Amino acid sequence: MFSHHQRNVKWNNLILYRTSDKQFSFKLYRNISTDNIRRRMLIWETEKKRKDHLNVQSQNAINITLKDGTVKKGISGIVTPLECAKSISLKLANDSILALINSRELYDMNRPITDSCTLQFIPSKMNDSTTKEVFWHSTSHLLGLALETKYGDDILLCDGPSLKQGGFFYEFLLKKHTDQLDNGLGNISKMDKLHEIIAQLIRSPKFRRDPFSLEELQEILKIMYECASKKYPFERLVVSKDVAYDIFANNPFKLYYLSKIPDNEQIALYKCGSFIDLCRGPHISHTGHIRAIDLLKCANAYWTPDLDNDKSSPQSIVRIYGISFPNAQELKAWNQEQELAQKRDHRIIAKSQRLFMTHPLSPGSAFMLPHGTRIFQKLQNYIRIKYKEFGYEEVMTPMIFKKELWETSGHWQNYRTEMFAVQHNSNQNDNDIYGLKPMNCPGHCLIFDSAPKSYRDLPLRLADFGSLHRNETSGALTGLTRVRQFHQDDAHIFCRESQIFEEISATLSFIDIVYKDLRFPHYEILLSTRPEKNFIGEIKEWDHAEDALKKALNATGRKWSTNFGDAAFYGPKIDIKVEDALHRMHQTATVQLDFQLPQRFRLKYCDENGENKTPIIIHRAILGSVERIMAILTEHTGGKWPFWLSPRQAIILPIGGSKFIDYAEHVCNSLKSGNLQHNYFVDVDRSENSLNKMIKTAQLSQYNFILVIGEKERDTQTLNVRRDGELLGNMSIDELLKHFNDSHNSRL
């Protein structure tokens, strides 16, 4: 990792040019062209002037209501959140990185407001995952600016997103030499040749694929800090697809992304300094908010799967990964957390505690070892107890279904590449194609449809722990977090529209109880609403469903935020992100409304008037993947499992050799069988090592309780009890069992 204080870079020539009335500078490290960058800027400025002129011609007054109720007057298409903030105080304007429109839409501070609305300002404190992602995405644009500043037209930038696990990257191809690109590659006008051109580029020996040196990364980071200090604003411009094609005419990667957008859609662009990129946004107000940056690594990656068939070809592009924060203190804390995270890697802890293993003969499928199985089953049994409290019926459904089922559900058309297909080649001429189930919902629809349903049967809550399979790419497989086979606490609620609020409220209560019991310090709630286009159902249905979700969310008393237009095409959803002990966010639980699947399966129930109605399905998972939540909990606890989940709850240390083994076995059996509701995991150390060595071994193995017995304990039928290095004193077996039960029931 490279921090700003490590930089010692000499700049070469400085090139200045003017576009409109603005001056832009490039500090270049070799004699390279910037013609494409200049051309791009000229098109931007021309289009921006045209748009500004149109906005001036159509001036409409709008009202902007602030959080305290104050109403600001403005002109539609001209007034910005930044201007509103400045009218209150310069400090507010300087401290705010984003705006929030109508309590739901994150908005650029520099973006003109078009309609009357409510307006709030978001400070630079990165205290929620959405703000962090916007901040890191903005820093990826800063990295793009730095790369173009250093390499000019010699670099072809591809994509630069933020990462949900933290940070950002930008990927690119960089020419080895300063000679021009081959004819036909520099200026692309025929989109039908785009794939061919990209295939040539990513295989061309003219582009370097070796990792960047320390000195190169230091230079790039130096430029990032220089650009950040200039406080370049992030400016948004919406253009036609033709204008966007013109702007990115020399970059086949950007043209590829443009080709995926419908022709009639407007294209959002963002400019930062001289850097222009395709982007939906939003972004922070200016680069000056980015005050602490590290470039973490340089790596190779495949750009797009449909060009990756020939693995023998050098098809990789280069990625530079980084992290950023508003101040150096947060960066320092993040670095410390990363060091701790490496020690807490669930794969390392699992190996030392013998929880699970993997094998190349079954990639992406975990072998749960005895102690890992204990945790897995504890989590399952815990959820099963909650199912009884919340009125669920557990079912078991087949693992494999004919292709026809997946065609009915839509998975075969939209999810085929994520599934495992099986061809039946028996002697009976049965050549049907089957699919391993990636999710349980189609099977649950078959159960619902197996018998007539009345409105009195609803809501029907079906839960399923069945094994699921998804065809993750081999390069994405990681421990228990990215697997091909997994188990989910999957459930589907079949209900009437009038029952949505009640069922969502109960599900949110379920989630809250579970995450409190799992001792997560915090979780975030995100509501994804109807996309502007490409959705099924009536807008009225969506509005009613979203209102029910909002009402249920408000009833929790917790803060929640909105991902406007980010729902799937079949219904709005709620996502839960939990924060672990290292302040990392993990998406786990989900609650999804579905109008489509009941229609595809033609599900019906008879209402109180005797008419057939279509139910609504609520897909929900509380833990999500049980394997993944195990990985998260392993790293969250550092392998120090709470007693109720622990695979090693107590160990008995007999001192004085084998003469106390009989009493140790008696204690062990009494503790194991002393409770009908809970099976306690108790072991006996038969090593005959010294007491200090046995205690140290037990502590390293993360036993919750250490029970020492000797002659005194045998004679008095007691145990010397220790927990977390603290001596609790002598207890009888019954007293210790009560202590165990109390610890288990209180989730300690």
C-alpha cells in the first residue's frame, strides 16, 4: 500500500490548453498525444452550452423545502443543492458532499434541481454504506483522471466502479510504446465490428499486462493527490446516445457499454477536471473532499466473459485497486482493520479450528467437518425455533427439476448461465434436460398449486433449508463466502395484497431479533423501489406495495434509506446489510415482493366473494446463505464463538494423571445429557500434560469453559470452573448445568 507521505516524484513537461473559458493542465511523463482528451472536452463544452441555453429559455419557479421547514425559491434546471447550501452558510456548503432529494434520492451537489422538492445535505462523514460507495466511486473517477493525466491517449480506460466490500478500482489497457493504434482501432464508426476490435485489443502484444512497479503506482497516487487538491467539481451532463458515441469514439470499451443502452435513452456523463466518463452517479461535490488515498494493488482481470473462451490468449486487462477517505485518521483506522481482518480470515480460523475443508474434486462445495457441522446445525435449529414462533411450516423439496419448470419460472431464460444443467441419458430414451435448483421459489409454487386455496389459508409461509446450487465462476470461489453449493434459510410467504404490511412487519421483527441474538452491532436497511422502465405489473400495484414496505419500515423506528429505481423488475425489495466487528458491511437478509412468479405459475386462491385472485409472494431469507453467515460470524468473532453457537463449549482437564479419568468421564456424560433441549459439546483432555499446558491448549482451541478436576473436586463432586481467563470458583454439576442453560438462553 502506498500513502501520500511516501511520494517523491519529479514532474516532466507541463502542457496547457484552453477549452471555452476554462484552462486545463496535463503533467505528462513522456511525449504523448492528448488529442482525444482535447476533442472530448470540446464536445462536452459545446453540448453543455447548448443545454444551458435551453435551461435559460424555460425558466420555471420551484420551491425547495429544507429539513427545518424553510422554503427556498429557485429556477428549475438552474438552482443546485450547492447554491442552496451556500445561501445558508459557507461551512455547510463546504462540509456537504451529497444532497438527498425527497428523502429518497441521493443527488449531486452540483446538479440542477428540476422540480419542487424537499432537500437535505449529507456531510462528509462516511457513516453508511451508500455514502461510502458514492465516495469510493468518485475516487475511481479521480484515479481515471490521474491515469489520463499521466498517459494521455496511450491509455484506454474500461470501467471504474466502487466495491461493496470497500474501495474502488479502474481497469484499462496501456500501450507499451507511443506509436499510434492500428488503423481501424483508433476511431470506431462501425458498431458491428466492435466485438472484433475489442478482441484484437485485449489480445494485442502492443499493450502491457505486467504489474505496475512501486514507482509507477507512487507517481499515479501523487497525481491523484494533486488533482484532489484542485477541488475539481463533479459535473453531470445528460446527452443523447449520438453525442455520447461522438465523445467516446476513440474508446471501444466505452462504446461497448453504450451499445448495451437502449437507443432512445438519454446518457448521463460526469466530468472531473478533464476526465469524462459514462456514469449514472451520483458523485460527491468536488475532489477536495478526498484527502486520504492508498493504492492497494495492481492486478490482471478478464474484461468480459463472451471474449474469454480462449484462455491461452493474453486477454487480460490491468486493474489498479485503491481505498480512500475524507481524512487520514479514517485511512489509518482502515489499515489497522485490514491487518486484523487478515488474521481473522475465516479460512485461516476454520483450518485451525477444523471447521470445514474444500477439495479440488468438488470446487465451490464445502466439506463441513464435525465441529463446523455443529455450528451449522446450531444456526439451523435456532432458525427452526423462530419458525415456530412466526408461524412457518418447513418443507423439503427436490434438488433437481425438469427444464420445463425453470422455463415457467423464467430462470431458464434469465438465469441459465448461473445454473447447473443435467442431461438424462438412460436406456429408456429419456433425454430430458434437468436443472439443479438455484433457489426454492418454483418448488414452493408447485406446493401452493397442489391443492385449492381459500383466502382463509393465507398467509401461507413455507420454509426450506434445501441444498442450492449456483454456477459461480471458478475464479470467484472463496471459502464459504462464494460457493457453488449452499443452504439458505429460504422461505416464501403467499399472501393477499392487504396482508403485505403485516407480513413485512413480522419479517422485519424476525430479522431484528436474529441479528441482535447474533450480536451484530449495527445493520442498515435499504429499500429498492420501482425502476423507471422494464417492470411488470401496474404502477398502482407497485405504489401500494412500496407504501406498505415504507409503512412497515417506519414502524420499526429504525433509519432506512432508499435505492431509487433499483428494484428487480418483478417487485420492490428490502435489503439488510450487517456491520461486523471490523466495521465492514455484509449484505445478508433480503425481503422481496414478487408479482410475477404467481402469474407465471397461474396461482390462484378463492377470495371471500368466491372470485379467483392471484396471491403475492414475499421471498425472504433472514441469514441468507448459512455457509456465508458462518464465514461472517467467524470473522466477526475472531473464532471466539459465543457459548450458544460454540462447537467447543467446555473441556475437562483432569490433573494427576489417569486416576481421575473416570470422574472426568462421569462429568462429561452428565453435562452432555443433562439438558433435553440443548446438546452441550464437552471434551476430556487425556494428554496428561501439565495443567498450564492443558489450559493454554484449551484457550487456543477457544473452549468457552475450562473445567479442572483433581482429588478435591472428585471427593466433593464439584468442578473448578474458568471462563475467558476468569476463575469462577467451584460448582456442582447441577450448578454448572444451570450456568450453561442461562448462558445458552441469553445467547452469551
